[in-house]
Amino acid sequence: MANAFLYGIGSVIIVSLVSLLGALTLTLSDRTLHRVLLYLVSFSAGALLADALVHMLPEAAQTLGFGTMMAAYVLLGIVLSFIVEKFIQWRHCHLGHSREHPHPFAYMNLIGDAVHNFIDGIIIMASYLGGIPLGIATTLAVVFHEIPQEIGDYGILIHGGFTRRKAIIFNLATALTAVVGAIAGYFIANAWQGIAMVLLPIAAGHFIYIASTDLLPELHKEVRAEKSAMQLLAILLGIGVMMLLLLFE
């Protein structure tokens, strides 16, 4: 379990550093950024779905079995994700803002990010407690999801009135809540034996929710055949990467 803790902490630190990629948006035109983000979102959707269905659920099934209890935990993960997104995510309100007084929605975005990153930290640690290969697969899935999300979050903070420097610092600070989540997940697992196998299907429901309600609907906004085909290839590539990781289990 000590190795799982070290792997988990190291992984969430890497995931947290992904927040710094938001600064790269300064070097890209809006058109290029939009095109890149669509493919990153496509890849992320495939990776999240495959990690949930190919890695997390089969691992948890070894303890829980594929039955009503497993389905209940997956549904719990979906419902909890809905609650988090519904009541914590930022809401755009048409109020004035400035560099001295950033728009309230920018702060709401930071709060929502902190909660999501905390949950990601718990999920990553629970995955490592289920096995090192499972933890690595889940970490990669989270990283693939975080890249487009962090780029978008950085843009939200800039639009909300943050300076570039403050946007980077605040985004990194909220990203580090994943480390807190990982530590909390570890101690919860120590206090409650077998909780890791319960958290896995809940985490799978969380990943399925993100991919199905946030990522895939975004891709449907693109209707051109060529771009849609490229999105499909990116989704399949994300699935393929998760499938290849099975070779190392």
C-alpha cells in the first residue's frame, strides 16, 4: 500500500502541473486553438469511457461482481457528478469586471475546479490501491481530460478579469487540491478496508458522466463530415491507448 501511496501522490502532482498548459494558449490563434481543442476533447472522451469500462469496472467486478450493487455504485457516481456540476460549476452572469475586481464567475470557476480536482485525486489514489497498472491507466485518462479543460479554464479566468500571472497561479493552486484528495483517499482506504473497490465503480460513473454529458455533446457542434471523421478517429485513438495498457496488467 505504501507503493500505491507514492505512485498516487506522484501522479496527482503530474496531473496538477498540467494546469500550466493553459499558458500555451497565448501562443495560438483562436482558430488553431479551437481546432486543437476539438481533437483533444475527442481523444479525452474515448480515453475516459475506455478507462471506466475496460479498466475500472472489470477490476471492481473481481470483488463486487457484475450485479445490482455494481450498477448502483456506477449510478451513484453519475448522480454525484450531476450534483457537483449543477450546483458548483460557474454561472455566467452579465456583470461588469476589471483587473482589480475580477468577475464573480471566474471565482466560481475556481471553486468548481477545486472540487473536481479533489475528486480526481481520490479517484487516482483509489485506482492505485486497486493495482499499479490500473492507477497508471486512470492517471493517463485524467491527464487527457485535464489538458483541454485546463486550457479552457485559463481562458475563462482571463476573460473574467484575471491577469495572465494570476490566472496561472490560481489555476495551479486549484489543481493542487488533487493532492489533498489523494491523501484523503489514502487515509479513507486505511480506515475502511475495501473502500477502493467501492470507489472504482463510482469513479467509473463519474468518467462516463463527463464523457457523455460534457465532451461528446461538444463534439456534435461540428457537423462537417471531414472534421467529424477526424473526431471519430481521435475517440478511437483514446480507446486504443486504454486498450493497449491492458498489455501491462
